Amino acid sequence: MTADDDLHWMQYALQLADKAEQSGEIPVGAVLVKDGVVLGEGWNQSIQLNDPSAHAEMIAIRQAAEKIGNYRLIDCTLYVTLEPCAMCAGLLVHSRVKRLVFGAKDAKTGAAGSVLDIVRHPVLNHQLDVLDGPLAQQCADKLSEFFRRRRAEQKALKQQEKQQSVEEGQFKR
Ligand SMILES: [Zn+2]
């Protein structure tokens, strides 16, 4: 795996994050790669699927395991635009993924070094090689842009409701 490969696949994961964003989900994308071949890919779909476990990593890994017909994903690398949460970090350990490359750090729920370090916990029976940083800024910008827009939309909606209730009040008088 060269640094160029890492950038290429992180770019790919960012494109998957766009798919999440297009459907109003938090823009996170993940792709699982072995020997330069995509085995699974995913993006956040928790809201659409009413599934709190439908994170990008979870979807990519389920797809890959089904594709190769094995619950162990030996010698694979998972690229994800945001540092995995505790659930996904646990999944990476269970599935024996060899390497994790992520873009933006998650200071609140990151479980690959920020809050917890599940993927490199010495007591667990599998540890991953971890690289963070490729396209970190683009990954973080995509998230903060999404949240900024969502806050603005919520604010606009509230103002609209407020305006409506004022108008209804006037109508009553
Ligand atoms: Zn997760």
C-alpha cells in the first residue's frame, strides 16, 4: 500500500460520503479493499433504514463478508472518512481487518485513538495497523459543512413556525 493508494481510496470513500449527504444522512463513507480490489462499500444510512447500526463501516464490512463468503476479512484495509465509533471499531476487531485508514478524527466518539482505542487495545486478541490523516481536512470540512447547513435549516424552520403562529394569532383577533 503506497501513500498514493491511500489517497486514492480515501477519495473514493469521500464520494461514498456524498451519497449519505444526498439523502440527508451524516456524510461518512467507507470502503473495504483487498489487493487493490473493492470488496465492500457503504455510507451512513441509519435514518433511512431505521437502523442505528447502519454506519458506513458496518455496511461495507457486511457486504464484503457476504461477497467473499467468510466472516473473517483477512489482509483487508478499511478506509473511512471519519474515525470509527466504538461499535464499528469492535466490528473491525471481530472481522480481523488488518489495517484501518481514516480521515477526520472524532473527538467525541472516536474509538481509534481519540476517546477510546479499541482497534489497538492490547488486551483484545486482534490489533489493527492504524493510519489517520489522509484527506483529514476534506473529510472534516464535509462534516462541518453538513452540520452547519442542517443548523441553518432547523433555524429557518423554527422561524417559519414562529411566523406562522404570529399570523395565526393575528387571524384570531
Ligand atoms: Zn460506527
